[in-house]
Amino acid sequence: MQVIEFDKEKCIQCYACVRVCPVKAIAVPINEDYPSILHNRCIGCGDCLPVCSPAALTFSSSIARVNELLASDKKVAAILAPSIAGEFTDITDYRKFVSMIRELGFEYVNEVSFGADLVAQEYKELLENFKGKYYITSLCPTLTAYVCYFYPELTVNLAPIVTPMIATARIVKQKYGHEVKVVYIGPCISAKYEPFLLEDENPIDEVLTFTELRQMFKEASITEQTLEYSEFDGPIGHLGSLFPISNGLLQAVGLDENLLTGTITTIEGKDNFMDSVRQFNNYTELIRRHFNIFYCHGCLMGPGTSPGGEKYLRRSMAVEYANKRLKEFKPEDWQENIQKYNTIKLSRNFRPDDQRLQVPQKEKIDEVLKVIGREGADNLMGCGACGFSSCYEFATAVASGLAKPEMCITYNLRNQNEYIKTLKATNEKLAKTEIALKESEKIARREQMLAREANEVVNTMLQKLPSGVVIVDENLKIVQANKTFIETLGEDARLIDEVIPGLVGADLKTLLPYQFYNLFSYVLKSSEDVTNRDVNFNDNILNVSIFTIRPNKIVGAVVRDLKMPEVRREQIINRINEAITENLEMVQKIGFLLGEGASKTERMLNSIISAYQSEKNDKTGQAEL
């Protein structure tokens, strides 16, 4: 049965539960972020519950199942631990408390103290009839689980006697019938799985803690103010009411605890719990005493009680309650009931269930010690902050998959210091990078401004050019065009320009004839420039030069109207020069054959060129004036 439940959604990964678990039943494997409960190792001590501030760990609630029993047609009996006196100090009279239990729907309400009387007598007979074998009392379910799991060789030394809870449940079954459902109410969460470990028939149907009982009272709005007194159902106990106090059961039957003449020692509290079992195992024949061991400080401070309880206040309230019950004690009735129920089976056996882990290879442990910085350390005792007794034990747990190096505070501090150094170096590097980046931004802004200015100059010059200029992309969409080009295209282009300045995005195929825009397609595909190609367009002859700007992506074109005087003169000069250059050899041959006639022809052509150039220079000078 799983006593402890884990909600990963609430876990903050503090690992406090891992550190506090005395048997390391909560593990954090190296590759996992969240702890996991090893239920087969859990002894139900409940130490993990108060240290889990986000309440990611809780014990298994039995409230829903108890409510189902109460709602059924079965009769349900509640058996209560005498430690109610230390828990429910806010209820003024135990008889009101009994009435509140009945109000929940319980048919019978019995106290465990009579069952404790029967169990105490069994212990008296076992321990006083000494035959050379020393025993550990089996009153604490956490203790019996610990022995069975981690000292299986000592299971034969566990007193073969049931707890008062089991004894009382069997009494109730005998008195009211085996069909009666029994719910135990007490301070212990390990009692939730104790009945399921019995080899015999389990007489307990459910187990409620005191905190669960308080919740049921609250949900049902039950308070003592509206109820009358009600007594416990019999049989009524005697000194078994002292059972919540660690040595109370021993005193109930007068077992001698005298240091000189006694044969039994009582140990309580988690600080002494594990060490006492270890010493019993190692030095039984030297100690030569029986051990009466409780994980908690008796049954007054169990994990199923309200948090913040004061041990000695609860102890005082338990003693006061026992005295109050003794005032109403009837020896004859008690003795009669002892005889009546002396056939109740009070014996039991314990099965070893070895949960000890195999010790990892020394190489693996040494590797972990190296990781946490304790390799070769003379003192491996450590600080204990990880929850383990030594660095070596911690390294063994890590190597076994129960813990992770991050639980070591020294390891974390070293990593933290290294991280701080790395972070500092990174910050310094970032600061330098930031300065360089700011400088780069300044340069980039300056270059951007210069580029923008240059672009504006180029655009201005582009618009002032007498020749038409157009730039198109691979889809023959216009990227940029100057006014001269737009004027050359005609009225339709001018109208588009009014809506879309520069014809940006316009489809060249809708503005030019096929033989014209096909030249652009050719240059885009071949990346070969087209120079001084004459094209007829709108009764005009246009001189077109198309060149690659970005191969197969963007091309530009210069378009000149040959009817324009400036263009015509320039073209005539260029073409005469081309004619002279291309036909120079022929001219020379003709000159050789014709003599002066050819020379006169060449001089005539050169004079034409000079005349046109002189006229152009004169007009340029006048324009400058």
C-alpha cells in the first residue's frame, strides 16, 4: 500500500524531502528533475510531510472510503487510540468527543485501551519468561517496517505480538460480529498499511488519522456545543490508557525498567531510532536488554496529529485523561472481560522483506566523490546538509541512483562560484561588445546617412539626365524610372506616374512592345549587355543600351530618342568615328589608289565632326553663362 503520495505539479525541487528521509525512500535520479517515492522502502514515518512547504507530499487519505462505509448498510465501529486526549484538547469532555464520533454515523465507538491491556499482558508473559533471546517490541508500525526492510535478520527478534489496534479490532469483531466494519482512528500514518502486512485475516477496514477526523468533523459541521454526552462502548480498559506514552504499556503490567534490575530499555524519537536498532543488532549479547522502540515520542507526536503540538503538554493531557478514566474503573467488569476475550489471537509473525541496496562498485563511488570535489579527502564526514551521514554515504547514494550531485552544498557553491566567474567574464565581454556595437551603430548611421545623401544625389541626377533611364527586376517590374523615360513612353505612362511616382512596380510588358521588352528578357537570362540597339517606338527611333546590374535579377537601360538634337549630333559623331575606325584600312587602300580624292573625303568627314563638336561646346558654354 502506498502511504505517501506525491504531486509533481506542486513540487519546487528543493529536495528537502530527500534530505530528511531516514531510509532514503525518496530518490532523485541523476537524469530526473523531480523526486520519486520508493514505496517498497518507505516506513511511513512521515518526516517528509512537514518539510514540504508547497504540500507536494501528502499521506493517502481514507476519508472518501470511510464515508462510503458509513453510507452503506453495514454497521461501522470506530476504535480510538487513547492519544485522543493529547490531540483534541479543544474538546472539553471526552464524552462529547464520543458523541461527535457517533454523529458521523459510527454505530459503535470503542477505545483501544482494553486491547492495549491484553497486549501488555502478552508482553509481560513473553519478557518475564526469558529464555536467552532478547526482543524488540513491535508496538510501532514504523519500527517493524524498518526492521523487516533494512535489518531482515532481526525479524526473529521482533516481539511476535499484534499491536493494540489489531487486538481491539478483533475484540470488536468477536463482540459485534465479523460483518461489522472497523475503522481505526489514531496518530500514526504507518498504521494505514500495518493491517495489510498481517499473515492472518485483516480485521481493520480503514485507518483514519486525527487530522482526517478533524476534517470530517468540519465537513459535517459537527461541534460539541450541539451534542449530549455519550460513553465509549465496552469493554473498558484499565492502564492501557497509558499506551500513548512510550513506556506506558510497560507500566500497565509492571514490567521492571529499573537500571539495575530491569531487563528492558525504552527508546523514543527519530534521533535515537535507527542507532538503537543498529546497536541492538551489533551488541545484543553485550547490552543484554530488550528494546522498546518508538520512532515518534510515543504515540502522542505522530505524523497524523495536528502540527505544532507540544510533547509534554500532550503527555500531561494523556496522563490526566488516564486518571479520569481510572476513577470510573470497575475491576470486576474488567477482569471478567479479560477472561471473556482471552481467546483473541494476539500472536503474529513478521516476514523479512530485504530492501537494502547493493553497494555500487568502488570506482563509481570514487567517480562521484571526484565530481563533488571530495576525491582523496582525508575527512569524508562532510557537513550533513545533503541529508546523508557522510560524503561517502552520499556518493554511494548518487552511484545507486538515489540522489544527484546537486544536493551537495559544496558542489553547488563551487559550481556557483565558477558560474559567477564565467558570468563576470561574459558581462565584461558583453560590455566591450556593447561599446563596439554602439560605435558600429554610429558608423552605420553615418554610412546610412551618406548613402541616403548619395542616393538622393543619384536620384536627382537620374531625373535630370536627358536620356531615359529605367531599372527592372526579373519579372520585368519597374524598380525605378526617370522623367525622361516616362515622357518617352507617352501619355499613358505620364498618367500612371501621377498615381505611382516613378512607375514603381509597373509591368514593363504593358508599356512596351514585344520586340522592345524582349531585349530586357534577353539580358536578364543571358547577362549579356545590349549596346546601342535602335528600336522603333511610337513613330520614334530609340537608341537603347541594356546592361546587367545584378545577374539574372536586375537590369538597367538607357533609352535615347534619336530625334532629339543633342542625341542626333552625338550619334552622328559616334557613328562617323566608328565608320572612320572600322574602315580606316579601306580608306588607306582607297587613298593609295585614288590619292587626293580619298584624303579630301577624310578631311571632309573630320570637318563635319569638328563642326558638330564646336557647336555643342558653344551651346554648353552659353548654358553655363
